[in-house]
Amino acid sequence: MKNILQICQDVAAVVCVQAPTTLFGSTGQNEKIFLSVANDALNGLLRYGDWQELTKDGVLRTVAGKSDYPIASFCPDFYQLGDKYVLTFSPMGSGDHTSVYLTGDFDYKTGKFDWHISGEMDWGFDFYAPQSMVAPDGRRLIVAWANEWEWMPLFKDWGPTYQEGWCGFFNVIREVRMCKDGTLAFVPVEEMEKIRENKFTQREIQITETPQQLKAGDGISFEMKFTLDLEETDADRVELKLRCGKEKESRCIFDLKNGELLVDRSCADGWSVGTSRSVLKVSEKSLDVHIFSDQSSLEIFTDQYRNNHSNNIFAGNDQDAISISAFGGRAVIRDYEAYGLQECFN
């Protein structure tokens, strides 16, 4: 199998460009061309689990001793963001880690990527193989596959949609932003605001153990944003129930006592199973929450879009209720706003 440098040389010959003697020695437009080709080559090398190819001369490689994911990986992506570089990929057989990012420094002379920060792009079951693009205004945007694969622990089959003649779709497009600490935020693109309708706001909501109904569009396709005031909240746990009806529901659990975010879809639709989990940062004064719900999906963003869960559900149209409760104390929500979402495909 050819390494990346050899592939780049072959491509250069085809497009009548002077073949490089080193992979990352070019500047300007040539640098962009060969970095793009390197991405394609990386995709081929990682797609078939040939991780060892990454250690050969002329191949993008991480610094020795930092290979935390020595397993087959799909759909890598490599790009510059500010003065740092980002490598993303989707490991196979790595438990909850299905969409990983690394941020750090890159040496064009040696082709070495020295990463300092690693993180998860999304902790949900249905966010896989994200790929990026650059918008005309310079934003780095990503889109991911919203489904599972046979090797994943909770995979049953391709879901109810397969029986309707289609399978899979894409998550909400997100903008990648570099935070000051080197972590990444994945923010739904601002264009989503164009399909908002029927705005509803409430400045403050007091939450107790008695379920309180929340208004958001038709309860099926909606956008919801609020801030959980952690200084005024003494509850151990806050449960947000989405797409409720006919004794079915999806639960978003903010476990404040144990510092964990859980999204439980085991009672969502009579078919879906599993609870996605992540560490919840509760040391700040507040916790921001942003949710997109559609006919077959829930995408939940917290901690300034650094702690996200995307899960498919197949709830019926009669599952349109939303409620919230607090246990072990009370909770306070600030600046609640919600919208219905207009139909995009007519």
C-alpha cells in the first residue's frame, strides 16, 4: 500500500503539478492542494484499519507515544483552526468514543502532529464520521452521519425507517470553534434560525418534583434554549422529558449530584434502546442547554456546545408533550425560549 507522499506524487503527475519531494514542504496554494490530497489518503489508510501506515515516512503521524487510539478508524479530517490544528476521526471498537478530536501543533517540515487536547465531538449514539467544509465566510462547518453501524454495542438493525424504504440522514450542521483552553465547541449553524416560528419565552421557571409542562412548537419539531441557574438550584437531579405520550418518553437527566448527563431513549418508541452518558460540568454558576427535536432525532447541546448528545428516536405524532421535574430539591431555569421549526422539504 502506498503512503500519503507517494499518493500525492501520483496525483501531482496527473494534474501536471510538480511532484513534491516532501509532503508538507509547499506553501500557499500548493500546500492547500496537497493537504487536501493528504486528507483523502488518510481516509483510505484509516478506513481499512491500516493504522501502522501512519508511522511510515511521508505520512501524517502523531508524536511517538501519543497513540491513544491504535485501532481502525473511519473518515479522518485534518485542518487548521486559528493557530492550532485539528485531527478528527471515528474509531471502531472504542466503546463510547465514536467521534474523537485532537487539537495541537503541526510541523510542516516533518509532517508531525503534536496534539495536546483530546475530546469527544458528540456522546450520542447517532453521530458518526463527521466531515468538514469551509463556508464562504470562513466558518469551519461539519456534518455527520446520524445513524449507527453493526459493530456498535446497541445496534439492532437499521431501524423503523428501513421498512419505509430509507435509511439514515445527517445531523444539524455545526460550526467548529476553538475555545481558549484548546477544546472545541460545536455550535448549530446560525442559519437554523431562519426556520424558527412561533417564538415563546419565559424569564424564569421554578422547578419542583411536580412535573411542569413546557411549551415548544408542536412538541415534535422544535428548538429549545434555557439556562439552569446552579447558584439558585439545590436539586440533586433535573429530568427533562421529551416527546412524551402513550406511556413513551425520552429522558434528558442532569445529574447534578454526580456530575453526569444522561440521555435515556429506552422508553422512547418501543424500538430504541440505550442511555448515552457524559461528564457534566457543574462547577460553574450556570449550565446552558440547547435542544433541537425533529421527527426522528434529538440533539442536545450543553456546556457551551462542548458536551453534546445526538440520538435517533422514532416517536409517533401523538408523542408531543414536554415536562420537567427536579428531585432532591428545587431548580431554577432562566431565559427559557422555544420555537417551532418550519418544514424544510416541501
